[in-house]
Amino acid sequence: MRVLVTGGAGFSGSWVIRHLINSVQDCEVINLDLLTYAGNLENLVDVDQSPRYQFVHGDIRDAGLVDALMAKADACIHTAAETHVDRSITGPLVFTETNVLGTQTLLEASRRHQVRKFVMVSTDEVYGSLQLGNSDQFTESTPLKPNSPYAASKAAADLLTMSYFKTYNLPVCITRCGNNYGPYQYPEKLIPFFILKLLQNEPVPVYGDGLNVRDWIYVADHAAAVVDVLMKSQPGEVYNIGANNQRNNLEITQLLLSLLGKPQDFVTYVPDRPGHDRRYALSTQKIREALGWSPKHDFEQALQETVQWYQTNTAWISHVQERQHRENIAPGAAWLSKGS
């Protein structure tokens, strides 16, 4: 089987490729990535010499290139996306262009070349927000109600994807995952951003009251679930992926302070971002029962190992920071670049 993975130099995509190469016998991978600010070929140093791996530098909106690559592929796992909510608030257009139009380009090429499976990697943010203090969870039948430009662009891509199943009988599946963490995550997301700030003895900025809840999952568990969906699922299905590990941002912050031996006064509170969803929680009963998947990593142990990875892999961090400086990329949340 030859699988086209889009965005494979990014965080989630690189872990999907790693799992395909290491766990799926005779699987060949084509990695299509534009290498925008969060794309990093150093994320794949442990597999990029495999004869079953090929990298192609290009844009998922390039219809000619996508068509040529899809003609060689048996399946597609679509992880490429603009993903950072803060950036979508300050610059939403690129999210529509990449997440919606890019997905449309891939779907059309998949239809023309009759791929055996198209897996759309999406997010729990398409469901909107749950209230604090109750036990409600998002299921695969929860109506889409996105609250940020990022989430709306992913919801639009999900709807396009399912329309190709209904209209053209394209064998698609959609995965919707909670917040990922682990090695190689670009340091604009909460956990690596805070780790690097604390390693530099700098305070960490917590939005609002810090009580916003997310469902956290180790990235290797997410990658394994995506590959299970590719290999085992029935077309036309949606699968939530989560570890039933709901923690608020202040809890995550306090764990990181403890792991890095920093005092509580390293926490600073900053104004909340617009439209900040209060709580996410995923029911994963469907994927557990239908595909036999379950997460393998304990949260606190995997978080400790993640912290140790960022402490140890100073060359990777240095290269990311050098690129941020060279390309004038804000190192974290969008408000940071405005001096808030």
C-alpha cells in the first residue's frame, strides 16, 4: 500500500508517518508538505532514510501536483492544516485557503483516481463548546457548532469530505481528536510553549481564569488511531479520538511547574482570547468498540517524558528558534506578538 500523507512534516503528520513506516508492513509513504512555519523535516529524522519514505515539497492547493501524486497513491491521510486558533483570529484568510480549498483539491484528485480510502484528520473543536461542571461529551453525532475561524474552516472541510462520500461514493472517514502533546510539537501550543518559557526561567501566560478544559492525548496514541481508521474502518464513518483525560489549563500549568521545579509565581494571567471555548470532552466509545483502539500512554508519565524530550533535544529547539527569528515568526500565542 502506498499512502499519501499531507502535512507530514508537521507535528501530528510526522507521527502518523512514523507509525505507518514502523507498524504497517510493506507500507510506502509519500509526504507532501509545504514546509510553512510549523513544518520541519527534522521531525522525521528517525524514518527519513527508509526506502519506503519519499518527501515532496509542495502545496495541497496545487491541483496539478496533487493530481500527479494521488495517481500514485492507494490512500490518503490528510493532516495538513493551519491549526493555531490565535493565528486564525488575527489572520483567518489562510485558514480558509488551506483548510477548505486545500481539502477540496485533495478530495477532487482522490475522486478522479479512485483512492481506496481518504482519511480526513480533523478536530474536536468543530463541535463547539461544552459547559463547565457537567459530564456531557461530544459524540460523532453532535451537531457542528464551531466558534473560531480555525474550527469553522475545519468544519467546512469535514462537510466537504462527507459530501464526497454521499455524492461520489468516495470512501472517506473523518477523525476528530482532542489536544495532542508530545515530542516535536511546534512551540506555539500550550505545553511546548510553556515548557520552553519555564526552561528560560520566564513566567507563563495563562488565558483568563485558566479553567478552560481540554481532552489531552499523547500524539503517538492519536497516530495509531488514525492508522487504525485507515486500515480497519468502514467508509463514511466519523471517529472521535481521545484519552478521556480532561484537564484545565491551570492544572496543566501546575504540572509543568512541578516537573520543572518552578514556583507558583511563574504564572501570570492575561486577558482571555475572543470566543475561547470553555470545555471539550470526547466520547470515544465508537472507535474503541468498532476498531479495538485504545490509548496506551499514561498522561502524567507521557507528560514527564515530553518535558524531558524538550530538555534534551536542544538542537531541535535551537533550529526552531533560529527560524522564528529569521522569519519573524511569533514564538507563541498571537497576543504575545502584540506585546500584551
